[in-house]
Amino acid sequence: MPAPIRVLVVLAVVLLAALQYKFWLGNGGQQEVAALQAQVEAQQAENRQLQARNDALAAEVADLKAGGEAVEERARSELGMVKPGETFYRVIDGAQVPAAPAPAAAEPVANGDGATP
């Protein structure tokens, strides 16, 4: 093979290697594109969750505006309100009630000079 053709082949291989490097590892390359796609997917998932939350809140607002039953239910559950003539009973499950902490024994407290008061 003549020398000028060898130089052109070597130059073409070097150029091809440089283009492959730019494609796979350079700015705007495959790694960056994959990272951006992962960010887009994560943001879309978060947007779906927030949209579902917004839809639930909008339905709740519409329900509160439409009827008094929803307002009454919220007043009863969140504020503990009762109608006149009703008696409020609170049932406490014995297994869920935390035990009262044992009283701590009084210990002398040392002041700054190391002596107890």
C-alpha cells in the first residue's frame, strides 16, 4: 500500500475514534442523554403523584361546597363535635394505651464546683 493511502487510512481511523468518543462520552453524549431520560421519568412519576393528590383535594373541595354532610363528617371526625342531645363516647383499646412512666427517684444534682447541694 502506498504511503499517502496509509496516511489517509490512519487519519480516517483516528477521526472515527474521535467521533466515537464524542458520541459515547462527550458533551451531549449517550451517558448524558440516559441521565436526562432518568430525570424526566422521575419527574413524570412525581407529577403523576401530585396530580392524583390535586384531584383528590379538588374532589374534597367540591364535596364540601356541595353538601353539608361532608362538612358535618369533618366536624365530627377532626373537631370532635356532636349534635345537641348526642352523647360522645371515646373508646380506648387497652393494648394501645402506653403505661405511665415510673416516677424517677430524686437524685442530688451536682453544681458547678463538684459538690452536691
